[in-house]
Amino acid sequence: MPQTKHEITDVQPLLPGHLPQLAVRSPAAHKGQFGHVLVIGGDHGFGGASLLSAESALRSGAGLVSLATRSEHVPAALTRLPEVMARGVHSANQLMALLEKVSVIVIGPGLGDMAWGKSLLSVAANARQPQVWDADALNMLAAGHVALPADCVITPHPGEAARLMGISTAEVQADRLKVARALSQKFNAITVLKGAGSLIASPDGRVARCDQGHPAMASAGLGDVLAGLIGALLAQGLPAFEAASLAVWLHATAGDRQGSFGRGLAASDLIPAIRQLLEEQSPCLK
């Protein structure tokens, strides 16, 4: 097969001044113009993951954010995030009613691999909205439980990428660029291969690389924040490759800023820094 123009270009580094930007908002803007993100996840014992994604989406500019999670987690969600519309769901049928109202789906944070998570993922896989698949959604995809729908961004770390490709984690790390491109082709999806030097690959051959980040980011929950951030940027109108690229840069650069304080970085520490960086890169008003 002949190479396309994108396939023969070098990997593009993500640099300030050359990042995708959100449009300036009109003084008459309203919440309905900036999308409605639905975060799906949070099985028993993993409620915090979906809360982190929902908070990240909210603080990154989505007009509306809903959360579909276990009923037991709803009180905590309402206490921490009263702006998020939290709904306890017990079945796939309950989720289907929520899908009619949203514009972007983020699924996987804390989803688990039990019957509850599998049933919700099967519904999402047949939905029409653009989606971000992360964490347990990727593990179920790798296991063959479900097929990836169109218009998706997938966000594997090296272990998840290895399962998706049927190779070892060491093989992923040995040639990250090759694997990122292969994943984007295999699943026809924008792929964010996380880790030091995160790569964003498109099926059309485009690849971007982010060299920001800090070793203090080796902490649980940071991927959940990234997934919610990508969802928010999609909801505000950025195309998938651009949304993923900007989100990865914001997330990593926020990690640099917060990581300067040293060990003990919590995932939620990134969210205020992401909000500040987003305003610096894409001002709400000019």
C-alpha cells in the first residue's frame, strides 16, 4: 500500500504555540453549546476513578457532565461534585435512557470486569456518540468481550496496549511508536499510548509526541483525569486527534507544575493546574 502524506512525515512534538485551541466563547454563551459528557464507571470499590473523570470533565469546560455509577457511590458524588448529575444505574436499560441526552461518552474508569461493567460497556459500544475508552473498557476490548465503535479515542498504558496487541509489555516499550500506530490501525481509533513520551496516533498516519511530564506522576488515578479531560475537549468541539493531543499536553504539563513539589502527587492535584493551563492556551474571552 502506498504511503500517505501523513505516514511519511515525522512525529510532531507538542509544543506551546503550536497546540490545538478551543474557540473563544461569545459573551452570550450558554451551557448547551459546550457538550454533555457522560462518564460511565465506578463499580464496587472503584468509585473514585469515575469521580475523578467527572471532575476533570467539569473543570475542563464541558457544558454539562453526568455520571452513571453504582448507586452506592451517588451520595459521595453529590457531596464532592454537586454540579455533576450523578445517577445510580443497575442495568443496561437504565443506561440507555441516559445516552439519549449526552454528546460524548467516557467509559472505563473503575468499570471493573464483572457483569455490571460488561453490560454497561455493551450498551456504550452500540451508541452513536464519540467516545473515550479507558482502563477496564480496554481490558474487556482486549479480551474480545466487545467491539470498539466508530469515533473513539482509546487511552492504553503499556500493559493495556500489550493486551490489546497480544504482545508483551516489554515489546510495547521497545518500539512505542510502532505499537501506537498499529493500535490506531487495528481499532481505527485515535490512540493515546501513555507513559514517558506519550504518543497520540491517528489511523490516517498522524502521530504527535508529548515530552512533558514528571516522575511524581507515577500515581493512581491520573489516567482517569486524562480520560475526562479528553471527553471535555471533544464535547467542546475539537476533533478527536486534536482533543487527544491538547489533553495529553495539558495533563503532562500540569504534572510538571505539580510535580515540582515532589512526591505525593494526587491525581486530583492536576485538575486546577489543567484548568489554568487551558485558559493560558485557549482563553475563554479575548
